[in-house]
Amino acid sequence: MIPARMRAARLETDLRVALAEVPVPVPGAGEILVRTRACGICSGDVMGWYMQRKAPLIFGHEPAGEVAATGAGVEGFVLGDRVFVHHHAPCMTCALCARGEYVQCEAWRGGRLDPGGMAEYFVVPAGNVRGDTLRLPPEVSFVEGALVEPIACVVKSLRRAGVRGGARLAIIGLGIMGQLHVLLARHAGARQVVGLDRVASRLAHARGLGADAVIDVDRADPVAALGALTDGALADAVIVGPGSLEAMELGLRLAGRGATVVLFTTSRPDDVLGIRPHDLYFREVRVVPSYSCGPDDTREALALIARRAVTAAQVVTHTFPLAEVAEAYRTAAQTSSLKTVVTFD
């Protein structure tokens, strides 16, 4: 039986997280109600300046759970289905969708989970039900289902980086998203993977996941160190994980001839990145943003999980029950954590 009220994690304007009791939403036509079983805490969820603009809110956009109720006209899902739900979904009919630019679709930007993924139940809008809600295979756990969205963002990033065909890949920032880039780089076609960070434990973890080499940016000149590893060619593709100008500038310096530099995280709105167009032009260096992911990426991500290319054991360092969500949020912001996931009874 579905209760009338439920627990949900509210992020306040001062970035404190506390449990609140709120009504269980009711699905309308074409919508489904999902009982949450696991929800990841995204690195963006703990990006203070970014979340303060949105707070207060029930946060969480990496959920997996079970279909608890369906609205009128829902097709393809029944009660008890184990699902991953993307919080955004494109219309699949506009000119942008026809070009594969799903995250630029107006419908994609308008979708949201009600009230959010970090709640015991949430309603999935009809567009998201049709566009990017996927059944989890039996071999994929709910915690792994909560990894679909972040892995899909990496799938898209590596595609935009153009690493197919044996590229030398440099990854700046070895938090959870950097580690997932390390894990999936070989599947995307990279032949050499080098990770850069300043946290020793993250450097060691990346080596354990298959990085050919790692560079501590506080102990070595990163450009010289990468040059020594690549016979002076530097990188064919660079993933800039952090949204800082310092990291972006380093990414441009690590780029070799004909390289692609992917900006994986946004900067602050007023930041201005200085570039030398003359240098970019003659070396034909491409600067490409990679924002979120589309339905093609989530499907590939789920397939990678199902065939054990990525497992929760490789990247999930902390799990907490919903009752301890405030501690989970604090932990997710620490460098000792890679991926923190909240589980639900």
C-alpha cells in the first residue's frame, strides 16, 4: 500500500540537508510513481555556488527504484518493474533531437522528477516515461542502476572527445567522474590513459582502475610529465573534469596537435577563459563542452553495466540509508569519497 506521506531529503539555502515529511505525489496521465531504492549524490549536488541558486529543493537526480503506480494511458511499464529514470528527456521530434542534440531540446530542459530523486517516492513525467526510463536487467542492482546517469555522461564525453581509433587520453580531475572516464576509456578506444590530480588516494585508485600513468600536479610539471609519457606529443584528447579556469587552462596546455579538449563541468557564470586563437588555429585544437547525456547515452551506459564493464564495487565508496542522508551529503563533498549512494528500505 502506498502511504499518504513520505520522507524526503531537502537541501536548504545554507547547503544543510535535512529529512522532511512531504505528501506522496500522485501520477497523472502518462506518468508513473516510482518507489526509490537507491539514489546517487552527484558531484554537482555538492557544488555550492551551483546548488545555492536552486535551493531549497528536494535534491537528487540519480535514482533507481520500482514502479509503484501508473497513471492512465501508461504503456510499457507495470507495477514492480525495476527501473532507472533520467530526470530529463527530449521530445525526440524537434530539429535539435533529429541532430542528436538532445540536451538542447526545450522539452529536455523542462522535465523534472516530482519532488526529486532523494525521496521515498517520486513521479516521473510522461515525457520522461516515454523518452528515458529504462528497465533494469535482473543482474543490475539498484545501486548500479543509480550509476546509469553519471556513466551516461561519461559515455557522451568520450564520444565527443573522439577517442576512438587509439587516442592518447589525459583526464584532469580524478573524482568519481574522472574515475569513470578511466574505466571506460579503453571501451571507447583510447590506447593510453593518463590521470592527473593532486589527491594521492585518487591517483592510486585511478591506477587500480587501469590508468597507464598518473601525474600529481603539485609534485611535477604536468605538461613536462605528460610530454615524457607521450614522446613529446602530449594528448590527443583531454577531459577537463573540474569547472575551474585553472583546470581548463591546463587542459589547453596538455593538448597536442589536432587534439580535442572536453569541458566536462561548467564554470561559474561570470568566469572568462583566456585563449590564444592563433595557437588553437594552427594546432587545430578543438574545445568541446559535454553537458549531461541523452537517451542514446543512458542505453549504452546500462549495457556497459549489464556486461560488467563497470560495477558498483569499483567506484562506490560510501553507502548510507536515507535516515543518514545529511551525513551522506557531507561525505560526498569530501575528497575521501568517490561515489556516495543513499539506499532506501
